[in-house]
Amino acid sequence: MAKGNQAAMVPVLGELLSDTFVLYVKTLNFHWNVVGPTFQMLHELFQKQYEELAEAIDTIAEQVRMLGATPPHTMRQFLDHATLVEAEGTRPAAQMVEELASDHERLIGRLRNAITQSQKAVDEATADLLIDRLRVHDKFAWMLRSHRG
């Protein structure tokens, strides 16, 4: 069971888990539906990213469990707790790249705040997980921004 201030990290992790799940589904959607001259390159990039996000979902959920709580685990809960929005319909490849880059950048800002919270809560394990997630989202945002030209 989480002790003291560590319990404050449960909702933060639940929101991160929900955002990661929404981003996973959006990235998978774009992987399936990208078309155009950059198809092959983006198809592979999106696949690499959604596969990493799938692993992150499990890692974040397990951290919530280690803190003694139950993570969001239904589609409704993910959508209710997420700050990112789903992508309905299809769109041009350039817009897919922009949306994903923007989502990663939004998560970067949220992660920086969450890292500070976890350090104040003296929850080093959660801080370590969040720092790892920050590193991944920084890299993915950079990769996507590089497609802008």
C-alpha cells in the first residue's frame, strides 16, 4: 500500500496511463490508415511507437498496482481520465504527424510536472518511471517533428 504522499501519485499515474492508452490507439489507427508518398516510412515509425506505448501501458499500470491501487482498466475509464483526445476519421499523413507530435509534447509537459510531484512525495520509483517516459516521449516528439521538414 502506498505510504504518505506516495498515494498522491495514484491519480497522476492513472491519468498518464489513460493518456498513454489513448495515444497508443491513435498511433495504431494512424499506422493502419496512413497513405501517400511517405507511407512506408510513417507506417514503420508509427508501428515502432505504438509497440513501445503498449509496453508502457503495462509498466504504468503495474506501478499503480505497486502503490496499492487499481488502475483505470476500461475504455470508458481511459477516456474519462485522459487529457488527450481520440482521432476519429482519416486525415492526411502530415496532419497525423502533427497530431502525434502535439500529443507527445503535451505529455512531455505533464510528465515534467509529475516528476516534480513524485520527487516531493519521496516516491523515487515513480519518479524513475516518469523520467523514463519523459525520455521516450522526448525522442518520439523529436522524430515526428523531424518529418515537418
